[in-house]
Amino acid sequence: GGYLPLPLVDGATLTYARFLRDYALPRQPCIITDVGREWAATSWSVPYLEQHPGVNLSHRVQMAQGPPESAKEEGTTVGKALETVRTRAAAGSDPPCYLSAWDYVRGGSGALQDDFSVPRYFERAPAWLASHLVLGNTETDMKWLYIGTRGAGSATHVDTNLSSAWLWVAQGRKEWVCAHGGDHELLTRGTGDRAFGYKDDGSGGDDDDSVPLPDLFADDLF
């Protein structure tokens, strides 16, 4: 056994119909290239974010310390998290650190949305959705930024509420290991709440038997 390469698709020629037919509906993860070259977000960096007048540096966030499968989260501010990433990356020191799931719109930094546009494959929501009392929360809450040093990342997870995410890499390199949507039940059997995109907060709720998802980066996975 072993990994199969994720399909690489040229965003300059990919039509919406083909995206639906070949990737979205079959639940096949893919990497779309040639997207966002004209965005101001291509110049994003930690200093850029620290100096941006529309960024709320005092907003509280969670920062992960350590490699993905054993990282410990701690509360801090956006400003302190960015400073930690900047200084640790410059020094090349361990452990990895990760400003994970910065809810930048909810946290008063929505001005960063002016630096990019949602690709046409994903911006299909009707205009009224943003102002909807309940469903409109997605316009605020389902948007995150991830910033980390070398070796930082997310442990194996299912996206929140079984949703499907699109991610764009502004700077650096990122490696993904993805599972086909058709294998959801196979990979999440016995994991409890994690199968639906919920974190185990250790509070001992209704699902006391929740166990981690398999580590898709493990050397002995196969």
C-alpha cells in the first residue's frame, strides 16, 4: 500500500461543471493550481499582518505548540501569536508553533478579506445568505487563517460539521494527506464525535469513548 498523489488541476482552465463532476460530487480531494496570482494576499507575511491597520492584534486565539499529533494548545492574543511565529521561524528553533484556526472575521480582522476573492468554484451562495439570522453565521464563523513554523500542522481531522473546506496557500509550503469522501465511515469508525468534525475537549460529555482518528502521516500507516 501507499499514498496516491492528489489530482493536480489547472485553475485557469477548470470549468465549474467539471469541478462538480470530477471532484465535488464524487468527494475527491484535489489541488487546484494557478489561482490567486493577482491577489494582494500573495504578499501576506507575518510582518504584513502585524502592521495591517485592519488586524485586531488583541483578539484571543488558540496557539498550538509542538508537532501535529502531540501539540498542546494555549490561549494567547493574535499579536503575541504572530510574534512567536516570527521569532521562532527566524531562529529556526523548536518546537513548531501554529496559530491554528484564527477566526479573523469574527475577531475583528475582516478587512483582510479585501486582499483576496473567493474562487468561482466555491462562491455559489445566494446574496441573502450573509444576512440570514442562522445560516448567515457561516459568513462570519466558517473562515479561518492558519500560520505556523516549519513542522507545524493539524492532526488528522474531519472538517467542522462535516463541511468541505477550500484552502489557499499564501506563503511557504504545505503538505496534505487526504482521504476520499467515500472512505469516511471506514476511517472514523469508533472515533465518536471526531467523525463529525468535533474536537474532544476532555470534558467527558455524552461521548466518553471518543478516540483519535488515525495519524495519516504515520510511517507505519499501511
